[in-house]
Amino acid sequence: MRIVVFLTVVNSVLCLYFLGPLKPEITVTYIAVSAIFFNSGLSLKTEELTSALMHVKLHLFVQIFTLVFFPTAIWLFLQLLSITPINEWLLKGLQTVGCMPPPVSSAVILTKAVGGNEAAAIFNSAFGSFLGIVITPLLLLLFLNINGIFLFCSFGSSSSVPFTSIFSQLFMTVVVPLIIGQIVRRYIKDWLERKKPPFGTISSCVLLMIIYTTFCDTFANPNIDLDKFSLIIIVFIIFSVQMSFMFLTFLFSTRNDSGFTPADTVAIIFCSTHKSLTLGIPMLKIVFAGYEHLSLISVPLLIYHPAQILLGSLLVPTIKSWMVSRQKALKLTRQPKVPVKV
């Protein structure tokens, strides 16, 4: 039954896309993301969201890993790959992936699917996106030097990043729907707890639309001239990087002195390793405006986004099983030992 529903949804999405009414530049960029965060606002308990705001250690870990460690590690790795025959513009595209902020949707949905700290995932996705508006252009300026000409940010250059418009777009598609969802929840809280609507299924359907339109953007561009060898290697590298960084964040966040719960670890794994496509592609188009290799530079990010969702979805059962067993083990260790009567 689930397979039939899934195929029906896919077929509907395909038909809508090719017939035109889907309009991904509007429905995905604005409506889909807004729907995800309105959905989260409805399903998330207010006290959980408030508690997540105070988890400073977790937020610092995610943001430092995403915006400092990730791009630096990729840059060091690319120094080794620069001697290989892989297309140099695809390699530069990998560096742009490393400079991107966390996504505003996929990490939240996958954290929710596992049963992790959804509130922390929402905060870090939103905060990281706002932070990335300023940090990402600076990281591109730091790590990319194409033909000796630096990429310029908004500091008096011709290719300025419209910080105000991007800030306002993020605010309207992330913060406002979340707040509205929380307000609506206050009035229908009893009904929600009684009926238990399928919030997870709704988010998954929205995510399916985002994945499909992303693949369309990746392979429908006639200006992309890719050789099969470089493309295959880049796909392999992307999956390897994601697996390695997910494992690394897992090791760091599960140490005995880390102070993170299993639910926190789930949010850390997804928020630290996922990268934003909805913010990344518009920013690349602004920063690389008029550049002849823009299409090639964009390919790794266009591949990374659906790859991170696919890989995360495949790992959901495994991570969920680990989290549940770990929570049970921690609960047993915290139970007071009953003295044995002699």
C-alpha cells in the first residue's frame, strides 16, 4: 500500500512538473519550505523549542563543524585531488559545497523521522541559514581564487550579495511559518493530541517534490558539459564525504564527556553534515554572476542535496534503532540499585 501511494505521489509530481503548473521556482523556494516549517510549528511542543534555544553547546558544535571544520577539511582534501584528472571546476564546486550553511528543511525532517531532538534541528537550521548569508560569501572569498581574481562580496564590488532580500526571504519562509504553526497549535492542541495527524508523512511528501525538482535542475541544463569519469568520481566523493563526516560527528557527540543525549546526537549528525541548496544556488548565481563555468561549479551542490537526503533516509532505521537502544541503556544505568536483603 505504501509503495502504491509513493508511486502515485511521484507520478503526480512528474505530471505537474512537465505540464507546467508546479512552478518549482515558487512552490519549492517558498511554499514547500514554508509548509515544512509550519508543519514543524504545529507538531512541536512549545516547551521543547524553548528548551532547545538554551542548548548553547550543541549549537556551537553544529555551527563550528558546518562553517569552519567542513570547508577547511574539504580544502585540504582538494589539495590532494588537484593532481588528478578530475575536472577542476567540479573540484571547485566541491569547495563551494563545503562553504554552504545548513539546510532549512532536510535535516529537520530526518531528525524528526528518527525521533531525535527536532527542536535543536529547527533552531540550528534556521540560525545556520541566517549566519550563512554573511559567512558563506566570506568563505568563498577565502577558499576560492579563480584565475587570480578573487570573488567579491558586498564590500563595494559589482557582484554584491543582497543580504537584505535573502534575510527577508528566510524570515518569511522559516521563522514566520514556524511562529504561525506554534500559535495555531495553542488553539487546536487537544485536537492534535487526540487525532495525531501524520506530520511525518506530510513532510516526506514535500521533501519528495524538492528532491525531484533538484534532479531536474541538475541534468536539464544544456550548458553543462560533463565527462562521465569526473561525474562518477564526484558522486563517489560526495557520498564518501557525507558518510565520513556523519561518522565523525557521531564519534564526537557520543563521547562520555560530550554532554549530549542520543536525541541530541541525531540532530548533530544531520545538521552538521547537510548543506543548503535553497540558499546555496541563488548565492552561487550572485557571486559567480556572468562566470562561464557557473554551471559546472553548481553541479556538486545540485548532487549533494538529493544525495544527503537519500543517504539520510537509508540510515534512518539504523540511527533510530541505535538511539532507542542507547536511551534504554542510559535509563537502566540511572536507575537506583535496590539493596539486597541478607
